[in-house]
Amino acid sequence: MKDYIIYYLSPLTILVSVVGLVLGGGYVWLGLATLPALALGDAILPRDLRTRNIKIMWLAYVPVVITSILAASAYFLLSMRVGEGGLTAFNTIGAVISTGWTATIVGIPAFHEMFHRRDSFLRNFGLCFQVFYMDPTRDIAHVVGHHIDVGTNKDGDTARRGQSLYAFGVEAMIHSFVTSQRMESDSMERRGFGRWSIRHRIWKGLAALIVFGVVMFLIGGWQGMAACYVAGILARFLLEAFNYFQHYGQVRVEGEPIEKRHVWNHLGALSRAMTFEITNHADHHLNSYMPYYELKPDVDAVKLPSVFTCFMAAIIPPVWTKFIIMPALREWDLNHANDSERAIAKTQNKAAGWPDWFAN
């Protein structure tokens, strides 16, 4: 039963943010306060290398659905609280950041888990929630692009060596949106429709964003609506930041098989539970339809610290580069990459101004 219960950490974390928004005032910062608390716990606790013992699928997806609903409700509460006009400018910022944080690192793994399912209800449920991070077509570039191109130059979700979190985040936001629309247009054309046919998902996506804005306006006026859009854009950026830590600097020859070694894993006890195993990432790229609770930790992979530690380090790019990712990539290049990948890695290292550890 323990393996079912641990995933309720995710809805519990969002609930803290929701309670903060309900209480108002300085309590709106409660959502953001969960970040250092979880980061400290994830860093202190031993790495979690256990395979889960879960057999009842519908029971395993209860916390996923609850998390999604709570993440959505945070936006409604944000609009209401800001629209009331009782928050100071400082606390308004806290409410927006708390909502953007919990809706992303906590909410998006739940959305992601659902839109990877073959079950039509769960999949469509997950797709609908993409509006809360301002990109209702994000799944196209993710499923059709990233899961095929991971680690190659074509993959917009794999940061180049030497690229900062900030530069990557903005570039990836643009790349994924443009890629999704191009792929959808290509699909329209193959099916005999115009590239920008009314059947194109961009129109549904734009309609969803407009409806989202109208609902937020009805709840909290212009101020409430603006706060929710800002929180959504922040969530969008943080989503790309999450990819930054999952794939930074990895290389793979285009067309060659995807293997477990082509992604990073962060096997912290809290981060695994809170993100529905998305930090336990290797198996997900071998079979994207595998339910989160069936993913097995890759105990032979290069060890990276908690994803929270990585995030805080990447805020100061030289810290991230020197103390975390450069040592990890050196180990990967020398002990896990094949000859073709080492050639690509050597070129990227040189372009980034990194040491040539192949010469040693």
C-alpha cells in the first residue's frame, strides 16, 4: 500500500499552495515555500532505487487526476485573490510565482503522464490541461518530436553543452511551438486538407487560451486574468527548465536506437514521488506508453543529484556547469558513449570552451 500512498505527495504539495491562496495575504507565498522544503528533503534522503509494487491501475491514477484538478483550481483562486485587490504588490508576485511553480513542477508531470496514455479519457483529460501552461499543442512536439529525436541536433528539448538555463528556456519555448505547428500542418497536408485547415489543432488551442482568459476575467477582472497569464507563462518556462535537467548535453547519432544512457535520471525519494516518476526517466524514453509506476530506476547510469539541487545550481550557470553537469558529462563521455557519440561530444565541448578530457 505504501507504493500507492507516496504519490499523494504531489496533490499535497499543490494543496499547500491552494490553501495559501485561500488564506490570502502573506500566506500566498506558501506554495513557493514548498520548493526549499522539498529540495532539502530530497537532498538529505537516500536515493530511491526501488521498483514499485503497484498492480491496480485505476488506483494508481487517482493522485494523478487529483493533482491535475488542484493545479487547475490554483489558477481560479489566483484570479479571484488578485482580482479582489487586497494583495500588496509584493504578495501579488508571491501568488503568481507560487501558482506558476506548483502548476509546473507538480502539475505538469500529472498532465504529461495522462497525455501519454492510450486510454482516451486520460489522454484527452491531460491534453485539456495544457492550457494552464499556455501551450495547448505542446504534446505534438513532445511525443512526435522529442521522443524520436532525443539527444540529437534536431531535438529542441536537449540543451547544447555550454547553453545556460535562461537561453535554453526561451529558445525551447519557441522551438516547441513552431515544431508543433509544422508537424500538425504536415499532418493536415498528408490527410488532404490545407496546411492551416480549420481542423488544425492551433485553432482549438487558441480558442482554449481565449476561453481560459475569459473565465479568469469573469472571476478576477483584468488584474486576475493578467496574473493567470503571467503564471502560465512562468509555468511554460519552468517546463522547459525541467527538460534542461533531464537531457542537458546528451548526444546521440540521429537514426541510432535510443538507449537508457541517452537521458539523465534524478532518483531522489521525494522528486520521484512528486513528479510521478518523470525524474526516473530512462524507461520512459524506451516505451512512452509505460505507466509511471512501472518505470524501473537505471542503477548503472551516471549519478546526478536531486533535480531540485540541479535547478538551484542552474540559476547561477557557472555553478551548474563546473560542479554538476561537466563532471557528469565527462563520466558519460568516457564510460558510456560510443565512438560516434564521443566525436559529437568532443565537437560540442570545443564549441562550449570546455576542456578536452578525451586527450587525457
